[in-house]
Amino acid sequence: MLRAFTDPEGGEWEVTLGRESWGAFFALFVPRGRVDGIRQTLLEADSADGASRDLAGMNEVELRRLFERSEPR
């Protein structure tokens, strides 16, 4: 699952689902055209299907909130 997102400064990102080895799910913000600068935000989901549905169902405001809480990976 991949979504496009534009941050408030006009930066373009691709948003996808990531998972850590201990089972936590993250929204990964990958900057378009760059290989560095990936950011992540922990999602409150306990399954891959649930995390994917949550991320897919978010509107632009919700994605912006996730991005604002994100941290460098």
C-alpha cells in the first residue's frame, strides 16, 4: 500500500506501511527523489490488516498529523 503526501512546505512523500520485528506497525514517510530522510510514526494497530486499513482510510489532515508526529528513522 502506497500513498502520496505533500507536507506543508511542499515536500513530496510516499507513505507506506512498515513493521518492526517485535510486531509494531509504522507509517513510513519516504521522500520522493531521495534515498535519505525517511521518517516514521507508530500506528495504533495490532495487525497488518488493521494498520493497512487505518492508513488507507486516512484523509489529508490525518496524514499531516501523522507526519507532524513522525521522527527520523
